[in-house]
Amino acid sequence: MAEATTIKGALARGEEKTGQKPSEARAIRLYAQIPPVEKMDASLSTLSNCEKLSLTTNCIEKTANLNDLKTLRILSLGRNNTNNLNELEVVGDTLEELWIPYNFTEKLKGTHVMKKLKILYMSNNLVKDG
């Protein structure tokens, strides 16, 4: 089986395809990578201008390394393997839309600090009452 695609590798492929440096891009689309992305690695810290980040349809289990995305407004993590939203607190001051359907999220913990959140779409998860 092939090794997972890294964020760094996916960003390099995207730059080859579009000619735009990821550090300058406002929208980053790393969805449906083959082989899929499994980890949100430190390469995300280079995306200082990113307002919209799409990592949909990969195999990401844990959200991480979003600390330096100071302008992130829209995050799409649908169809992954994430089970909590705790690590998203670091983008709580800027995030306006969180798209996280078809995952394994059980609790809304972490969303309480998202001051600007207007859209939270998380159908087909494992959220329980209480």
C-alpha cells in the first residue's frame, strides 16, 4: 500500500498545477488526495494568507497545526476520520464556517470559543445528547 500523502507534498502538487505559491493563496484545496492525507502536519503553518482550507475526503483523524492560520474563515474537513473538535480552538477568533460532515465526532467541545462561527455543518457524525 502506498504511503499517505503529506500536506507538504499535496501543497507542492497544487503549486505545480496552479502556479500559485501556497503561502500567497487565500483558498487551499487539498481534498481527495491519492493516497489520502492522514495528518495535518506542520506544513500548514506556511499558509499565512489562507482564508479557506479544504481537506475533505482524506483520512485525517486529528485536527492540528492550525495555530498560524490567523485569517482562516472557512474550514472543510468532511469525510475524514476526525472524532473531536478540541484542536480547533486556536482558530476560534476567525472561523466563520466549519464543515465537518461524515466523521466520527461525538462532542461539540471546542466550538464554544468560536466567536464568529455562523455555519456549523456536521451531519452524519456520532454526536450524542447531553
